[in-house]
Amino acid sequence: MSYINAKCQICGKGYHRCSKCKDIPHYKNVADTPECFSIYIVLREYREGIASKKEAAERLKNLDVDFSELIPPVARDIQNLLADEYSSNDTETGENNGKNKIQRNRKSSRNNA
């Protein structure tokens, strides 16, 4: 069976998660792809105080992930983590090339309040 019975906690896409399969990848418990799971881990470690803001931002910058298609709370948290990185022009490598640039999505719930 390949019906949709789970929703990615990072991008919101539906996917099939088989709870009976023994060989299911561990990331399928919270995310639809390994890339989304990588984001989940970075955010979780930052929220739990395991990683500093700087460490979390650096790890997010190094991910080869399109941040434009994330659920609003995740996009907001990533924007907050990377705000300092993109507001200054002095990155460690001096290169950005638009890679991992976050699309500003203003459809957040706080605009509706």
C-alpha cells in the first residue's frame, strides 16, 4: 500500500509511512525526505540548547536544501537563525551566490491577527 498517512513536519507534504515495515528509514517518523530530516535535526538541537544559534545557522547554510517550500513556522525559525548571516555581507567564505537563500513568505498567521 502506498496511501498517504503521514505529513512531513518540515515541508508539510504528505507521504506514506509504513509502521509495520522493519526496514523503514528512521527519518520517516517525522519527515518525508532525508533533507527535511536534516532540517528537523538542526532545529531540534537548537531549540533544545544542544547547538548554539551560530552552529545551527552554519549547519543550515551547509545543507543543499531549497528552503522556499517549508511550513510557515519552520520557515520563520530558519529566517530567524539566518537573519544575521544574510543581513551582513561578511560571510566566512565571502560567497553566497543565492544558494540556500530563503524566500520571504509573508503568509504567516501573525499577519492575520
